[in-house]
Amino acid sequence: MTMGKVANKYYAVRVGRKPGIYETWEECREQTHGYPGAVFKGFPDLESAKAFRDGRKARYVQPDQQMSLFDNDDFNKANDWDDGQAALFEQGYVKSTKLEENIKMVEWGEYEVFDRPDDLRKGIAYVDGSYDYGVYGFGGFVIGNDDKIHAFSGYGLDGKMAAMRNVSGEILGAMQAVRMGLELGLKRINIHYDYAGIEAWAIGEWKTKTAGTMEYVSFMREKAKDIQIRFQKVKGHTNVWGNELADKLAGEAVMKGIKELRGLNSTRSEGDAKLKEYWDTKRNFINMSRSPVDEEKIRSISEKMSQAEDELDELFGR
């Protein structure tokens, strides 16, 4: 079942008598009709129109009209589900791989901190993903209209998604940021991320090749009808406050997932201590290996991390 086209609200003239943005077809036609080599196009949103006028790609998610899932011959003729999903994606069909149904939430709501920087404004979000021992996790936060931090985190144990390692956590983090933004009544959200695919998939710069990334794109484009989604790249592990908090939340969620996966509980103090030691050591190693520090210190921390991994393997019976 094909949906109707989105009505154009803006017309961008890149080459014409007077390049600019126009709100009616008649105004656009005046600037382009009979003009040699005229370049113009209609858009449903102002940001995309401005990007086209300036010869650049809009750096936010563009909402799409989509169609129902199974009303498609290419899907029915596909050899398997993944091929069918690919066929649907290429034609703008809705997809569902139940990505969000396979997660468990850890944090969701107001989050108290004591060292918040002054430049965090409403609509700003930070997200991050993590992976270890077969568990993928995500974490992040959104600044609401109330100027408060609203945090979220969770983890997943699904085997297919775990094959994507930390990427699964990264895209789930971005999805939860959008959900949180909508719950808080935001009209715009600016997602700060450190993994390039978060933005590149959502705005169409990268091609999706897995069911998980296809669902991510479908989700973002659908939600973009209700909230404007922008992106801001940050470099990970460079002491950016928001990125560090998102990383912390994602890491803590993965720790909870590991304990569940290995059958640990809160009374297993040995397991808890080893997990904490492992994560602290790993984070120290990552931070120090990206800074100009003594190689001997890096080697020492690397050895400690390897020892912690061996002890975890023995404890969990891997």
C-alpha cells in the first residue's frame, strides 16, 4: 500500500534569476522558468531546502513517508529475511527487526550530578555504546525543557545484535535519546556522538547492510516527523564531559548485562569486584594509550587488563 507524497513547503533555487528559498511554486517558477541551466528542487522542510541551495547535504534526519511491510513482491521473492529487508529498505518500506524488544533498561529519568558544565542547554544529548563478553550496552542523557539531565542506559544479550559489538549499543543509544526527547516534549534534539555511523546512516551517507542498521534508519526517519534530529561529532575519550558521562552509563549497563549472562547476582562479591576491576583497568588503558604518556605505564596497565580478563574467564568458566 503506497502512501501519498509529502507536500513541498519550500522551494530551493540554487541556480536561477535570484537564488534563494521560496514558499510557493509560483515564486520558484518566476526565478527558474526560461533561465538557462536553472537548478531547483522542492522540500518538505526548511533545513533541507537551505542545504540544497548552498550545495551541501542537510546534517539532520530527513523524515520519509513509508509504506507497509509485506505488500511488496521483491520481499516475497527474496531468498531469506535479510535479503527481503534489503529490498524493502531500498524502496522505503517500514522494517522491524525487534531491535528494541531485546534490551533491558537500567537508567531512565532524572539524573543528579554535581560537576555539570555550564554550556549544556535544552535539547542537547550525548550518547555512547559499549560491548564486552557478548553484551552490548548503551548510555546517554538529554537536557529537557526543565534544564535537568535525563539519563538512560541499558543492555542487550541478543546473539545477532551482539555480532555487531559496540555498534549495537551506539545505535540503540541514539534511538533512546530520541525517545527521551519526545517524552520530554522537545521539538529539536542535537545528538553528540563519537561513532561516525550514528549520523552517516541516519542521513544516508552510509548504506545499511544489516537488519539492525536498517531498523535504526527506519526508526530515525519515522521519529523525525515529530522531532528535528541533528548531530554533532565529538572525539571519544578526550575528557568531553557529556561523552564521558554517556560512556560511564553504557559501561555500567554492560557490567549488569555480564552479571546476568554469567549467572552472577549481587551476593557474588568476588564477581562484582573482578568486573569493576576489569572495567576500571580497561578505561584507564584506553585513556592513557590516547595520551602522550610513558610507554612503561601503558605496558603495565595492558598487562593488568590481560590479567583481569584471564581471571574473569576463569571465574565465569569461559
